[in-house]
Amino acid sequence: MGLLGLALAKHGAHVTLTDLPHVTPLTRQNVQRNFGGGSDDDGVDAANHSYPRVVDYMWGNADQLANLLPHQEDAATALFPVVLAADCVYEQQHYPSLLCALQQTVVPGIGRAYVCYKRRRLRQELFQAAAREAGWVVEEVAMDDDDYCLLVLEHAVDDGQVL
């Protein structure tokens, strides 16, 4: 779990990996295997890589927002300039929660969410429509492999104001 986040942390990105509580123990094991014993107070491991944080987070759960950025006093400021979501749009009933989570975590106006998934004949294109309806500008990035889809989501802006 968290392969992309682990790779980004190895290349210096400050990474927070999230998942449901029953999945995060496996994610923590993967971080431990790839980064060793842990980080110092600066979030850097012995090889000077950013040490990824692993946080339980159920999409859209406002009570858990404060866990995403523990040094923020206001959960409303727990925003990220980039949010990556991998293989998470295969169940249509979860689209509202995912879109709520993106709304809560992506910096308005400058932030982006990158959503990647394998096409599984599950009508995942409905996610694009739901995202647009929720006020996101959605761009599908051309891929060499038609089995996968990469979307870039940005907050819709009108006359300089985030919608």
C-alpha cells in the first residue's frame, strides 16, 4: 500500500499516506520496510529522505481532518497543494465521500488532485461527471495504456473566485 507516496518520499516530497483504519497497519509496515526505524523530529530518516506519515482517514470525515496536519490548530486549514488518489473510484456509492475529502484537503485556487484508476467496466466515467457537478474542472490526461485513466481535478474558478 502507498507505493506512489513511498516513491515520492524517497525523492524528497513530504508525504501523508491515508487509508481506512483496517488498512493503515499494512501501510505502516511498508513505510517501516522502506524507511527503517523512523524519523527524527524533522520527519527525515537516516538517509535524509522525508519519512511518510500514515494517518487513518475516512473520506469526508471532518473529525479526522485535524490528524492530517497535526500542527494546524484549525482542521479547516488541513489543505495540501497536491492530493494523489490511486485506484479509488471503482464503487460509485463512494464518489460523494471522495469528492468531499478532496474539497476538504485540496488548496482552493492553486491545488490539484490527481486521480488514477484502472478501467474495470464499472462506469468509472461517472466519477468525472460527479466531480464536474461538484464544482471541479476535470481534465483527462492521455495515456498510452487505455486500461488506465489519469484525471487532474482543480477547483473551478470564475472571475478570480474559487467556486
